[in-house]
Amino acid sequence: MDEEILKGLIKKPTGGEWPCTGGCGKMLDWPGACSECIAKFERSLRGFVEKTIEEKLREAEVPPASISRYTWEGVRNVPDPQALRAWAGKPPLLTLSGPAGTGKTAIGVLLIETWLEAGNQARYVHVPRLIESLRRRDDAARADAQAALDTARAVKGLVVLDEAIALRQTEFAVDTVLQTVDYRLSYELPTVVITNAPLDVIRGLDERLSSRLSGGWIVFVAGHDLRAR
């Protein structure tokens, strides 16, 4: 916080010195807070903002292990990370395609964080886990999964569909992803599709889904496996 903002918050006492408005008890030669109190306040403010973003990431269903783990500076396997960071949903469909372990999920989580920091809605969906829940025999579990899917489809902000298309995919899974993408495209809602399947493989799975993805922005995330040591 600017020291000038803090100056003049109190009237000068008769003793001729000014007590620090930060509450540390120091007497100053000018009205306001001392540099130590200002620094302490700024650290507290940053901590509050970071905590708020972490809470929003949890509400967006981002996996706990991915929260506060990634930074844009750490994105290495795309030509222009800042262009991705600046993506504002035009075109509304962004596909991150590449081999396993190249950082596609990290980019998806960072995009969610960027949207949340801007005050927008965002939601993370792990598609294989969702498909598994939708195929359960338990009626209640299946209903919960369908409600979660309907909620994700209707999010006005960003939705990230992680591991949306695999090299081997069931017809039910492909149809679920296609319906979700179609719904969001019909309202021009920003959507990220993450896949390790090349476009020609997706075309073999479903030409309709391949056509939707081709009409958006496709970013190939190439490079070595970041998980490998």
C-alpha cells in the first residue's frame, strides 16, 4: 500500500511526534505508518488474496494436488505461454493436444486460476472419472454425476475438460464429450479440451467431434515427459 494513503489518518498530537498508525507503538516524524508495518500489512493482504484464490480453485473442483503447484513461468512445452495466458475465450474452443506428461493439465489449471483471478467463473472436469460415475449401477451416484455434468455444461465462465479424449474411447464417452462441447459452443462459452489423442485419431473416433475441435484453436503441447526423472 502507498505510504501516502496512510499519511494523515490521524491528527498530530500535541507532543510534536506522530504515533505509527500500524499500531506498533513507534513514534514517527511524519503522520502514517512505519515501513515495517506497511510491509507487514502488504504481506497479510497478499496472503488473503492467495487464500481466496485457493478457495476458489477448490470450489472449481481443481484437484488438491494441482492447487498452487504450477506457474506460467514454468510452462515450457508450448511456443508462446503468454498467448495462452491471454486467451479470453475467442475462439471459444481451445484444444490442448500432446503426449502424456507434457504439462497439458498444468496449463488447464493455470487458465482456470487466471480466469478466477479476473473475477470469472471456472470449472475443472476430469472426464474419465465423470464417465465412470455416469456408468455406475448406483442410481444416486449416477444422478450426482449427471448433475455435476449439467452444472459444468452451464458454467458461464471457463470449463476445462481434462483427459477428454483418450486413444481408446468408448462410444458413450465420445458422445458425452461431444454433447458437452456442442452445448457450450452453441452459447459461445469458453471451453478447454485436453487430450493425448492426435487429431487424426479423434477423427477416427468421431468425425463430428474432430470437426468441432478443428474449428477452434489447437495448441500442440510437445516435449519430454515432465514427470520423468
